[in-house]
Amino acid sequence: MIPGSSIETLLALHVVVSLIGIASGLVALPALGAGRWLGHWHAVFLVTTAATSITGFLFPFSGITPALVVGAISVLTLAIALAALHVFGLRGRAGPAYAVSATFALYLNLFVLVVQSFLKVPALQSIAPTQTEAPFVVAQALLLAASMALGAAAIIGSRQVALPLPVRGWSTSRKSV
């Protein structure tokens, strides 16, 4: 918990940063797939996706939960993305490493969004109350397929992006010449 705040406040913060992370990732990663670097969008994506995981760890819990496992995997994935970006400047294998790790971090957030949607939205909950029914499975399968396509495009596009070492400006929108 954040001292002086309620669970409701923490939940609202967690949801807002998660949605910002998803939205910014859905802008930044397709652009990367097209070989364009949108620095500010990637910055917002990485920071808010990290904040999503960090705020998730602040909820009261007992024992290891699926949410904690997803959060831990997300943090490790983001560490790879940040190293590929800030240590290696997306050069060589770091470009594809960033593309894969950033795409996977976005996928994890979207995966949780689908899970939470089927838990909280009455229309979705009624068609898949246990999340083992076909609508839920199809939604997750489509998400996985779309994420894999986005990741493949991002890997290809990352090979066209060259950033100065060390990465100084998030705002560069350059292709290598």
C-alpha cells in the first residue's frame, strides 16, 4: 500500500497507468514495426508499463498469486527492453531484443486487460463465467496471434532504427541512412 491512500485510490492509479501503457504501446510498437522510432511514445510506454507492475505489487496479498507472477515477468521483461535501449542503443541484436521484450510486455498488459474484462464486464462475464469457455479462449488466442504479428513486424522494423549511443533523446524519429 501507499501510505495515506486507500485501496480504491491505488486501484484507480493502477488502472490508469495500465491503460496509458497499453495505449502508448499500441502507438509505439506499430511505429517501430514500420521502422520509425517514436521516442516519447516508447518512454511513456516503458514508464507506465513499469508503473503498472510496481503498483500491482502494492496491493495486499497473501502468497504467490498469478498477478504477482505476471508482474514479476513483466518487470524482468522491461529490464531487458531498457538494457537493449539504453545500454546497447538498439544496435545489433539489441534491436530485436527490444522489439521482443517490449512486445511481450505489451502482450502481458493486454492479456490482463482481457482477463479483467471477462471478470468485470457483465456481458463478457455472462458468456465466459469461468474463463474456460470458448469466447474467452478465442479472445486470448486472437490477442496472442495479433501480438506475435506485431512482434514480428517490430523485429523487422527495429533493424531499420538507429539511435545515437548512449540514447539521449527519446524524441528522435529517425531511420538509419
